[in-house]
Amino acid sequence: MQLRPITTLALVAAVGLGLSGCMASPPADEEAPAATEVQEDASTAPEAEETGADDAAEPAADAPIDGWPAEVPVPAGDLEQDASNDAQIVGAFRVADASAGEAYAAELEAAGFTPMEGAPSEIAGVEANVYEGAGHLVATSIVEAGDVVLLSVAIQPM
């Protein structure tokens, strides 16, 4: 088993969270912009090849990000940042508190994902959890910055 893609996946999730933290708290005299989600129907959704996903993977009906696989649960929370690229899907979700990470882990496990043995548990000072299942690697991490708590989810096809 090769851990290089997992390390990269978790590192990208940590960097995405760091970037999200930079934009999460606007100056006191500005209102925070509302996170917007773009919903597309199947006729306008991009092809699976664009995200590097398996051709058989169907996008989730309630996908917060284009290409989000139906097999991967969507976390409860508001999408704050989409840091996806051609190789993986990365989203940072504003959640109520750090316990959302444990709740999302339970959702992943209920969907058939298992914690990956030998995966790095801390990258760049951020604790990351990596799961595998349904043809995907899913890395999650929680970052707290003041009263803002973000759950980062990075999805990469295996």
C-alpha cells in the first residue's frame, strides 16, 4: 500500500482548512458573505473524468461540490470553501463544534468506509483521519479558530 497519495490528500485538506481560516472572520465592520452552493442537474454536471473520479461513480444528489461522489456522505454544515482540483474534491464546512468531526466519522463508517491503518494522523500540526471505501480515500480534519469550527473533507479516487 502506498501512503504518498494519502499524505498529499491529508496535506491538501490541512492547507484548505488553513486558507479557509484566513477568510472565515471578516473585519468587525463587514458582514460575513454567505456561503453559496451551486446545484446543477445531471444535464449540466461535469463529466466524471474532470474530477478524476471513476466513470461508474454517480454524483451525490445533494452534492455541495461538483463531482462529490454519491457514496461519500455530505457533512452537516455550510460549505465555506471549495478547494477542489482535477485530482480530488476538497471542501471546508463550517460546523457547530468539534464534535462534528466525530459525527461525520460515524457517518462515513455507517456508509462502509473504514479507518485506514498506517495513514498519517497529524500533518502540518492538524490531526487528520483517513478512511477508505467505495473506491475512494476520504481525509477529514477539524480546525478551530476562535468561534469558527471548520470540518475539512478531501476525497480522492483510489
